[in-house]
Amino acid sequence: MTSAQSVRAALPPQRRPLAVVAAAAAAEPASPAKALERFSAFDRVSVLSEALPYLQRFRGKTIVIKYGGAAMKDESLKARVVSDLVLLSCVGINPVMVHGGGPEINTWLNKLGIEAQFKNGLRVTDAATMDVVEMVLGGRVNKSLVSLIQQAGGAAVGLCGKDSDIIRARQMVEKDIGFVGEVTKVDTGLLKTLVSDGYIPVVASVASDGKGQGLNVNADTAAGEIAASLKAEKLILMTDVPGVLRNKDDPATKFPQLTIRACKELVDEGVIAGGMIPKVDCCVRSLSQGVRATHIIDGRQPHSLLMELLTDEGVGTMITG
């Protein structure tokens, strides 16, 4: 048995009823509550009972969630992610959300007549673009997420990496892409205070260079470094793919669990390639710095966050040391 399998096996197996009920609820996009009417009161209580070992295990633990991709663009998916986040908070789990917002940035650049440019997959961020990045991520996107969380009954505080110098970065001048940063330090003091007081921190991936200049940093990397600095129980990357796949065009080839060693072998084989490499690297780096487990899940799947955390089989790929 691999170490990843032992992590899942440490909890009682056979959680299929929870997965079935959640999947059925998600299958009714117009009204999840209406979908649940198909289940008896006993079924609903059974769901809670079967989730109990997971809730007990993670109570009081910090889970860092990187939120992005299609789940940010679809309003119904966004509402479900937010409700899942609030549910976790209500049962004593400490979620910390880190977000990007590429599509929204592109929309506003277009409105302002600024051409979006990319180099080797990284956004070229000149001074004008950086102003838009900071405005959109730290303002419009961040505050809309905070509002949604509070409407769902949670208590959230919106931040960007510049606040209290949470994320310090250095400008990647060697890549000639403008105000793009590489994370060098994370100060968790404010985050820990907010979490201990029952708030959900919502952090936009804008960093400070320590001299007053804002820097655009990759949201996956920011989430990974925050998770490592908080010694989080888990880092969860919400993406637009089902997880790590042997065949990128076949979701049925998803790896449910991987170790660091297995990931390195799959990179050497060319199985893990392209845009999946930096995500896996982010997970591996977090694990090496003390995060207990990392997960890559499909944010397009309704309630994927709860399905990954509260069922034995999960929905994505879990990576452990």
C-alpha cells in the first residue's frame, strides 16, 4: 500500500452513500435542494453520520484552497464553492481561500484598451497592466467573493498579499515580463489572527516587493507558499481538469493518489506535462515544507471540494509525501 493509500485507508471505508447523495444533488443544476427531496430523512442523516470521521479528523485544521478556473466564471459553480467553504467553516475546519482571476483581468484590459500579452505562459505585466491586475484581483474579484461568503452565512475578510506584507516577492527581471514576482516570504501573522477569530481569509494573489511596488504572482504558487507557512493540513488546487491523468484526453485514466516519487517518475515519462507540471511542482514543494497532503481537483464539478474532503474515494488526485 502506498503512503497516499494509507492516508485514505486510515478512515473507515465504504462512504459511497455520501458520494452518491452529493453527486445526485449536483446533477440538478437548477436546484440542489430539489434534488435532495428524492432522498429520505434517513438518507440525509446517514450522509452526516458517514462524514463524521472526516469532520472529526479535520476539525481545527487549516485547509488552503486555491480557487480559480471555470469555477470562477460560472455563477452557479461559484455559489456552490462558496457554500462548501462556509459549511467547512461552520463545522470547525479553517479554510483559507487564495484566488487569481485571469479571465476578469482580460475583460478589464480589453475595456480599457490595453492588450493582454503572455510570454512562456506568464502574463506580461507592465505598469498599466499591473494597475489593472491590482484593481481587479484586490478589488472587484476579492470583494465579490467576500460578499458571497457573507451572504451564505460565513464571515470573511478580503485581503491581497500586500496587506500586512502577507506575501513578499522579488521581481523576476530575468524573464523580462514586467511586474511579475516570485514568492520569497509569507507572513502568516494576520492570517492566523483572522482564522483564530473565526474568519475566512480571502487572499488575492498580488504581492509586495517590500518597497511599495505591487507584483503579480501565480495564484497556485501563492496558495502553496501560504499553505506551507501555515503548516496546513491540506492544500487544494481547484483546476479545469479532473486531476492528474495518464492520458490527458481520458478522464478515466485519472490517478486517485500519487506520492512525490511517483510524480517525479511521471514527469520523466512525459505523462505529467505542460500546464500540469507547475501545479504538481507546487504540490511537491508544499509537501516538502510540511503540508500533510495536497489535492488537484476539478472545480467544474459541483461540490468537488466536499467530495474530495469528505468521501473515501474523493474526486481528484491526492498527492502525499
